[in-house]
Amino acid sequence: MSLRDAMNKAIEGFDPKNDSVNKFKGLESGKYTVVVAKVENHETPWNAEQLNFELEVVDGESAGQKEFLQIGLDELTSKGNPNPMLETNLRLVSKLAAILGVEIPDEVWDDDTLIYENLAKAFAPAVGRTMIMDLKVRPNKKNPQYPYRNYDFDEAEQPETPEVTDDEMPF
């Protein structure tokens, strides 16, 4: 595809005077085989910490696209109310650990100030592992540009890593 073709595709249906240039679409609802590319504790611009998973689709039409799963474990919302997503997010952490073969030591849960850092360390061995992600996207009436993204995960067959001896190395 030439640059001219790419330009014509990029501006198709785009009104440069009125539309935002940031048109991140993201993955649509469906099942995807993904690899864990990165796990880290992350501080948001609004000073909240999260456990972030960078997942990359490894096959099909969407191969190479990324999904960023952000899990917050704060007990209270920014307004001081109980977090309605806490139980769901804790179950999600538990499910991801089970699917990815990660052992989360009990002491990870002892220090609230280090929870995200400790969870990121616990999940570090999962980088490179694959799983099936079932993504359901639904509209968000309050913020239509940010649809709700619900996840579930299942085990996937892990790709085989070839054994290479020193004699087989090219240099």
C-alpha cells in the first residue's frame, strides 16, 4: 500500500475541521488468543495505581493488536464510596493467576502500599505465556468514547520453544 493509499484510507469519513485525530478503536467483542507482553504497576495521571497487563493478539485478523487491561484494587472510589468493582477485579486477578500458572504468595496481600508492585513481580513469570481472552465491549452512556470492556480468560496451548544448542547458533 502506498502512502497515498494509506492517506486516503485514513481520511475516509474524517472531517479534519471537526473530528478528533485520536480515533483509537480497539478490539471488538470476540475471543482472541493473546500473549502477555508486559505486566507492571502503573500510576495513572490522576495518581491512582493500577496493575497493567499489555496483551497482544497472536493470530487471526487482529494479530499484532494490543489490549491494555488495567486492574484497580482500591477499596474506595475517589469520592470515598466503596469500590463496586473491587470484588470483580480481585476475581480477575485470581483467574489470571490460575490461567497463567502464577503463584501469588499470601504476603503480597499484607502491604496495601506495595500491592501493585508485589503483584507485578508475582506475574512477571507470565510474560510470554498465551491465553484465550473473551472480550465483550458494550456502550458507555456517560462517556461514549470509552465503552465498557469486560473480560474473561481461558487456558490456551502454549507454543513450543525450540531447543537450540551452542553448535546450532549462527555466530
